[in-house]
Amino acid sequence: MMELIEVDVMRLGLDRGSNSYVVILQEKGGRRLLPIWIGQAEAESIVIEMSHMKRERPLTHDLCKNLILGMGGALRRVNITKVQNRTFYAELHIAVNGGMVHIDARPSDSIAIALRFAAPIFAQQSLLTALLVEDEEGETSISQEFPVVPEDPLPDNDAESLKQYLENLRPEDFGKFNM
């Protein structure tokens, strides 16, 4: 049986080395981290929810929430269960009609939906690790210095402002990841 640890979304940023977005999950009440490389659309959706931005029309993850609620369900939790061939796997645990349905999903989508429900996120304990960051001199150290998703809403609630925010994260803000 796998041991799951509750995690929180700690940071979101851009890994300029791979030109991919990364969501950093941190062990709740602990120091271990789990970085997951995600797509731009999912990164934008996570930032929108964490920044409490309201959109005129529902985005895909808002639609998922509306579908779950519309069918009388509730998201109880998200489990990030494993990684195989550099691909992470997750499950949505949805309570519906007195039972529990487990839906296979990508972690990035699962995180975006969990944030909309304020549902807990759990990760397989073996996936959590101290994250090492290499500095300019090639020294490796454990670091928790990552760009912060703004707590206040972004100045303009439009897609262009959000894209500009994500694209303007600096490499020195994020570091080089070594696992």
C-alpha cells in the first residue's frame, strides 16, 4: 500500500532550461518538495485560481468543476500516485451518489481542479524529495527559493497580462533543477 503525504502548491514558475512551466508542491508541515513540469495552459489556469482572478466565461478546469457539481458530485481529494518514464500520474477522488469514483488524470489538471474545490492534494511519499539547485559557480545546495505566485490578483485580468507574467519570470528567480 502506498503512503500518501498531503502537499500544498508552493510556487509556480518557468524552468528556462527546458522552457517548461513547473509547479512546486511542498509537503504540508514539512520541507520536502515535488516539482512537476506542466504545460502553459495548466500553468495559466493554476495562476488564475491562485490569484483569485475571475473570468467572464469558464475555463476548462472551471467546466470540470461545474460538471462534477452538476452531477451531484464533490471532489474529495487528488492523489499524485506515481511517475513512470518521466510521466506523472494522478487520480481525482470524486464522491457521487453515496460512492467514490476514481478518475485517472494528469497532475497538472488535477491540481487546477483541486484548487477550485479547495480539495486536499496528496502525493506518493517516494516522489517527495529535497530539491537541489545549482548556482552560477556549479555549487549544489538545497533551496526553496522559487518565484512566488502573487497573492494579490494580477493588475489586468486578461490572458495577455497572464501570459506576460509567466514569460517574464527570470532564470535567476527559478534556478536549475537537479533531482
